[in-house]
Amino acid sequence: MPANKFSINSCFFYSSNIKYDINHIMKKEDLPKLLSVFPLSNFIIFPKTTVPLNIFEPRYIDMINDSMRSNKFIGMIQPKKSLEENIQPELYDIGCMGKITSFAESENGMFLIELKGMIRFRVIKEIETNKKYRECEISFERFYDDLNIKEKNLQFSDLKLIFKDLKILFEKRGFVINWKALEKQSLDETINALAMASPFTLEEKQVLLEAKDLDLRKTKISEILNTYSFDNYNNNTIQ
């Protein structure tokens, strides 16, 4: 699960201070065909955004240990809602592969990692193994542009206008946004971190993750925000 409840400051602290130039050396042919996945509800990561995670369940301790011994890749993906308990939930088709960029073990055996989003993936099929965690055959074909390090040319004043309603929503939820700090971030880091930290529903976050590019993600955020009641916000949308 996430190490702490998201704050805007923590998201941008990690995205701005961990500067591993992974995208410079990542080639299409180096991408894995099989990926261990970490299903987590209402939690997504995006390429070029880094998040902290506390790992404490034994099966995911095993997963991180195996990942650290190989390529340090794991896939973050949301499980679909299930009405039946004790049934392994189906997974959404689209997730995001991350690379472990920092690792620490606490005295009680808990792992604290930092995971940098690399590239989104599509699940082809789940693989049956004797491992405690889940593995999938995956494809990156639709998302090679995620490896592009080119930054979008948009003025911060435009960004501030786009996220006016999102700022209101965050403030009503007790988030404090440091706009001056955001000015130092690239556009994709800013939009993705805000989308990731937003108090949207599982389904709404999945829509943002699956948006083809940054421009469409901005549009989807605006559409989602238009469904929210800011006067009596309680994490429900107006039907």
C-alpha cells in the first residue's frame, strides 16, 4: 500500500529529486514479456512519476525480493471491483510498469521502496505459476511514446487555468498545493502527479491511466471534475 496518504508536496518531492535517467537507456527490446504485478485499488502510477510504497504482505515481500534479484521491474495495476469475497479479483487490462529506484528494509521486515513509473502495459494473459504473487504476459506496443523524454511545450499559466477546479477540490480535501514548486516541474510530471494524488474513484483513475496521451488526460480530468459537486463534496459524483 502507499507509504502515506498522498500529499502534493510528497509527490513532487519524489518526482523532482530522484533523477535516474532510466528512460535514456531503456530500449524497446529491453522491455520484459512477463511481469509480476501488484494489484492495488484506487492507486495508479504514471510514467516519469515516482512514489513511495510500504511493502508488508509476505507475497509482495517475495515479489520485491525476486524483482531486486532481476530487473527491478514490477507492474502496478488496479483490480476490478468484485461482489464476491475470497475470490481473486480480475485485473484491469492496462497498468503501468515501474522500476524500483530505492530500497530499504525496516527492523520489522517491512520494505520501503520508491517506484518510478516507466511505461504503461496491456495485459495479454495471466500466467499460472507456483508463486504467491501474480504474473502476467504483457505488451507495451500501444505505449512506446511513454519512453519519450520530450517535454510538452505549455506555459505554466495555462496549466494553472486547466487545474483551477482541481485546486478547489484538493483544498476541500485538505491538500495544500504549492504552485511555485509546480512551476519547476515538467508538464507531464505535474499533470500525472496531480491525477495520481487526486481523490477520484477507482474507475475514474483508470480512465486517466488509459488516456492515450497528456492532452487527452487533461481533457479527461476536466470531464471528471465537471461531474463533481464542489458545494457538498463527499467523493460522490452527481448522477
